[in-house]
Amino acid sequence: MINMLRGLLVVLCCVAGIAVAQEKNILITSGSNRAIPIAVVPFGWQGGTPLPEEIATIIGNDLRNSGLYEPLPAQNMIGRPSQAADVVYRDWQALGAQYVLVGNIAPAGGRLQVQFALLNVATQQQVTSGSVGGSPDQLRDMAHHISDQAFEKLTGIRGAFSTKLLYVIAERLGGNNTRYTLQRSDYDGARSVTLLQSREPILSPSYAPDGRRIAYVSFEQKRPRIFIQHIDTGRREQVTNFEGLNGAPAWSPDGSRLAFVLSRDGNPEIYVMDLASKQIRRVTNSMSIDTEPFWGKDGQTIYFTSDRAGKPQIYKMNIGSGTAERVTFTGNYNANPKLSADEKTLVMIHRQEGYAVFRVAAQDLQRGNLRILSETSLDESPTVAPNGIMLIYATRQQGRGVLMLVSTNGRVRVPLPTVQGEIREPSWSPFPN
Amino acid sequence: METLKFGKVALLALALAVAAGCSSKGGDASGEGATDGSNLGVDPNAGYGSGSGSGAGGSGGLDSSLGGEEAALRAITSFYFEYDSSDLKPEAMRALDVHARDLRANGARVVLEGHTDERGTREYNMALGERRAKAVQRYLVLQGVSPAQLELVSYGEERPAAFGNDEQAWAQNRRVELHK
């Protein structure tokens, strides 16, 4: 049966005209709706000692990660213009580039001033231009800012390249001694900083909608307890201290309430806490496991995982009326629901009938069809970018826990930079304010 | 602009959904079925019965043999489970009978730590680990242990006993540990 299914998949891929190219761990599948070629030319630099990073590479990677653009390799470029006036369109047309992004960096009293322009090769028109300044250690911020500007002008969709990521690293130091750290980095894994360190497990970190607070579960008291931490000040507050499970914190869209799981009434149920009054209210009522709440934008709907029908499946409920409705029907294991920003797509961990592997899948909530977004076998914790263009999940590669970024259209899949230890539990920040 | 997000792969997605539908007729071939038998190789009772003093002879021989078995059962403090199951195995019950007798006699407090293997999502596994700890708790209470003596904590998949991504490691990780 499995072989037959695989055979069918191969046939389907051929029919859809999909070619798969493996290149330095980056999987790019391109069909008739292939990514749009763009030349991000290495930026001019008017200073002395070379800058630590090439800003054009960061921008090119950002655009590639969206799955919508394909940056051309720098070694193929004939010229290296750094301003719009120097661009010879004929050269770029010959290379097959539809767009060219050029820029220049100038030192300005210990700071850097970056100017850029995005050009349409066919029309020979400027799509957008701008400038951004910052300190030398804000080079990546400036690169992501330019990526956001270019992406929004090209697609009409707000760029999410200046967003952040939370994740947990578990580093085994030997025996039963493991160091857990909660990390915050750029969305692409660069510039990570430690927010919390513990010898006991840390899990389920999630960003508040304000981007300033986070919630997570920590076992530092030898029991799972939910904490809220302010990113800037490091100030933390313990919000639960109940017998049994205290887990899976999820922020309401306005940031005033936290949904989580408690088992104090005998089995895992979902509760909602009003953070100002600390009043809690139970919202599920079943004899089964109810966990992994995720809020809809209306602040009334909660998606969650439940095994009330035997195997874990995803349900949605109205917390006012308390009525729950099953959402997933394909596969015998669907868990950890996350919604895309437009609420049209449900992303989850999915196991197909007849398979032993767990993968990231996306279900179209209007049409009901499901597609598999990951190709590994022990995938966990999908988290969707606030613009819905990319998602990141945890998986295993060569026996290690790593994070994978995948474009929602499935065209690009790229591992985030590896660090010491097992990386897991990514949580994408909202848009920066 | 919304169409850029998910639109054009719809044909392939639909085809995949059809293909996925086909497979369901075949049943759960390699999923949970993969657990049968193979994981029984990890036998928590491996040491039991050994060195039971059978050479003692006479009427005392029987007593010391039983004492040896009881000591061996008492030494078992990890109880193993099948995949996605919280049903106690017979060998776990035999060991828990001895622990229950001890706990009734000494009134001590113990912690029951529930654990799962790494498959599936972390928070669901947190719940599954608790379900296993509760299965042990329920059994001990049925044997007359006071619920006040038993504290439960689930670590889900966060504290594996064995590191590895195969059935052998997973079988050792699906467990409840009794800690004095």
C-alpha cells in the first residue's frame, strides 16, 4: 500500500511538472509557477575595513525564504552597480533577472548609512528606493528592513523578515545533567541571546501579541508551572501554581487573556485566565486529553488537540457557548494546531494512516484538503510567520534536534544555523511595532 | 495578493488528499503496529529471580527464595508501557503489589513520574505521561495506598531514559518511575 502510494506521488509530481533540486541542504522545488529571479547585487561599501557580513546575501536569503523569489548567484553577475543610475538593464535581462536590487553603504560618524533601489528589468522602472541608518552591529536589522520594504512593494504583503524567534535548546552535559536555555534570535536564527537558563525542562514558549512579553512552561520548581517574562527587563511572573499539569500557554489576540492546560480536575482541560484579575475559567469538559489551545482572531474561538474520539484530532470551540466541532478528519494523529494570519489555513503535526512518521501539514479550512509541508519523520511545533508566508518547525537531522524553515508554498526548505545541543519549540514573534 | 500564498498548489494538494485517502483502506500498517513484540526486548524484570538462595535447603529455602523474589520486585521502580497506551503490564502489577504493601506499612510519600517517547507533540505527550502516572496511582490506591501518599508529575518526552530515535530507545522511555 505504501509503495503504491509512493508510486502515485511520483506520478502526481511528474504531472504537476515539479522538479526537485538539492543544493547545499536547501531544497528548491520549482514548477511552472517558479520563483521570480531577482539579482541582489553586492552593496557598494565606501568604508575601509570590510564589513563583517554582506548585506546583499542577507537580503537575498530573506527573499528566497519567502518561496516567491530566487536570488541569482553573485558570481554570475556581469557588473556590480551600487546605484540605480549605473544599472545596465540589458545585462540583467540576459541573466534572466526580472528585478535588480542595488545599494550602497557609507560610514557616517561611527554609523552606517545604507541606500538602496529596486528596479524592474522589463519596464526599466524603479519599483522602490530608500535609505536606512544604524550602528555597525545593526547591519542585519538594516538588511531585514530593506527586505521588508522590497517584499511589500513586490507582493503587497507585509514583510516579516524583521521578526524574532523563540526556541529552546537542550544541551546534555552528561548523565542526567541537561542544560535548558530559552533563546531569542532573528527569524533566521542569527544573533541569538539567552533569555532563561535552567537545569530543568523549559517548554512551550510563546510570544504575546505585543511582542514584549513571552509565556512558557518551566520545571524549575520540579513541577510544570507557567511563567510570563518581559523580554526587555527580564522581569518574570509565575502565573500558575496548580496541582498536576500546567501547560501549553497561548495568548489571546488582544494579549489580555492566557489559555492553558490544567489537570487539577482529574484530566487535562483547557482554561482561560484573565491576566489582570488572575481569574480562571474552564472552557473544555471531556474525559479525554484536551490540550494545545490556539486562539482565533475573534478572541472567542479556540482550536485545540483532543483525543475524545480515541486518537488526537483537532477541534475548535466557541468559548462562550462551549460547543466543540471537529476540524481534522484525514490521518490518525493531528495535533498542535496553528492558524495562518488570514485564518484560511490550519497548520499542524500530522500522521497519515498507515505511516509511522509525524509531519507538518497544512489544511485548507475552506476546501478541507491537506498537504504535507515537511519531508522528515519526527516533526514538531510548527509556528507560522505573522504574514503567513513562511513557517518554522522542529525536526531531527542526523540524530540532532534542528529547526527548519519552509515557505508556505512548499518551494523552499532550509535548516536554521545549528548550535550546540538539541534545538526545539520555535515560536514566531508578531510583527515589530 | 492573497492568491500568492496558497493558491496555485491547490491541484497538487487535492491530488495528495486523494492519494492520502487511498492509503486509509490499508489500515495502520506500520504505525502503531511497529510496537508489537520488538519492544518487549527491554525487560524491566530481567534481574528478577536471580540469586534467590536456592541452595539454602530445608524449610528455610522456600522463605528465602520468596524473600529474594520480593526484594527483586521491590527493586523495580520503572514500569513500562506500550506505544500510546497507559495500560499496566502484568509484570508492572507484580512489582507494584510489593510497593503497595510497603507503602501501606510505612505511610511514606512517593512521587510517580510519567514519561513518554519522543514521538508526537510535546504537550500531548505531557498529558500522556500524566495519564500513565495516573494509571499507576489508580492501581496503588486500589491496593489500599492512600492517595495522599502519591504525588504525580509528568515530564512528557522531556526526560528520556535512553537517547536514540529507534524503537529500542522509545520502549525504555515509555515509563512511570517511582521515586521515594
